[in-house]
Amino acid sequence: MSEKEEIYDIEIDDNMAGTRIDLVLSLSLADTSRSYLQKLITRGLVEVNGGVCRSKKLKVAAGDVVRVTLPEPEDLKIEAENIPLDIVYEDSDVLVVNKPKGMVVHPAAGNYTGTLVNAVMHHCGDSLSSINGVIRPGIVHRIDKDTSGLLMIAKNDNAHRSLAAQLAAHSSTRGYKAIVYNAFSEDEGTVDEPIGRSRSNRLRQAVGGLNEKEAVTHYKVLERLGKYTFLELRLETGRTHQIRVHMTYINHPLLGDGVYGPVKNPFGVEGQLLHAYLLGFIHPTTGKYMEFRADLPAEFAGVLNRLRTAG
């Protein structure tokens, strides 16, 4: 094994039992393309219970342990790409974009093109902060591949330091909307539970996980929709998968989230219905508070309308 190889073990639970192994890998390594993961299977870099997996169509069973080896990363030269951006605001310091569901924020193994970074590099040229290096120029924070919505991007190092400090101090505003399973008896509440890497699956986060850190999520019921609920959520902290983990912890996994909730759903949704609709921060130069909103994407709005009609 090379020092730069990465090995991940995935314990299959009842939720993922009966699912094709390439889909399990795609769900668990969300920033890695499914085609790349299928190539890893072909190369013998995926094992099930200690034996090499020979087929991408293999269906896993509860209790199986899947091991995937990600080879040493290539020497990357990230290229600017002319990919359309939904720009909500822009000046010489800050760019606010509305990221679509399915777009990875920055390049990762098997996903070196088509990312938000590739698009932003084309749009901004050399006008991006360098603090996070060549893989993540300008990126102050990120949202998951299948989460849509607002992101702030720093166009110079001073702006980056200011925006990052606001995130660290929990003084920026981040609001989300989501559809989750099950009805709430209360109208609003707070989940204040630390999150760390799962003890059974390194690719997941969990309440009570390893190296846990403070995590606080506030939620408010917007609509009760039978077996589902339309929620507004506010983050105090920004841990990996925080909303997804906290909602699953209180028995309200996000609709479409095959990692922390049911793999299949009646609406055929792939990837969580979670939208970062609200973003607010103090401008790095003017010192004025700015706030932006983004409408629900079409898929999200479509499922919401179907639930309203069914009710």
C-alpha cells in the first residue's frame, strides 16, 4: 500500500442491504463519480468480506464489510471550464452562487472536472483567494454534492480571512429547507449533540462519533405533509453532514438521503432534498450585513407540490 492510498471500510446496515455495490460506493463517497468507482471494482480495488469483488452489480447484504482502496491521487492541474453559474451577487471581494444539486464543490478523486471550482476559475480568472490552495481556490465553505443552494466565494485573501472568521465565530447566517420523513409533534426545536466520524463507517458522521465536536441545529416546522414534514433549519455550527446526521438522530432522515435514510423512496429522488436557501454575512470591506435568498429548485418544489396535493 502506498502512503497516499486511502482505504475505507463500509459496514452494510439494513438500510443499504440489497443495494448494488456500485450504488453503495457512490452514496458513501458522494464526491467521487460512480463511473470512477466502477473502474475501481474492475481493477480489483473493492473487497467484500475480505474477497475481491468481481461485479459492479453485486448486491450487498446486512453485515457485509465493503473495503474500497482509493489509489494515490494524480498530480492535479485543475482547469478552468466554461460551466454556467447561477450568480446571485458579485463584487471585487465576494461572489455568491446558487449551486445546483449534483455538482461537486471542488475536485476530488475521480471528479476532476465539472465542479464548482472549475466553473468559478473560468468566471473569475486570477481573482480568487489562494488560502485553500489550487484544489479549492476561493472556497470558504462547502455544501454536499446533492445539497443545492447558496455558497460564498472569496475573490481575495483578505475577503477569505474575514468570511472564514465569521464562520468560525458562528456569526454568519445559514438557513436551509428540507423535506424529512415522519411527522413532528412540536413546532420547533434544537438538536444540540456533538458529531464525529462514525465508529463503524469512516465515510459517515454520527452523534457520539470519534473526535466529536460541538454541533447545534435549530429546526422549525413549515408544513406537516402526512408522513413527511417540510422544515426550515438554521445552523450554529457547520460540521460535515450536520443536518443529515442530526435529523436522522431524531428519527427524521431527509427524503432522498440514501446514506442516512432509506435508499429508495416513492418519489424516485436520488440525493437529499436539502436546499441552502438563506446566506448572510458581513461584507469584508464595507462592514455592512448582506443577506441573500434562493428559491427552491424544481425537483424539490415538484415533490413538495405532490405532497401538498396528496394531502
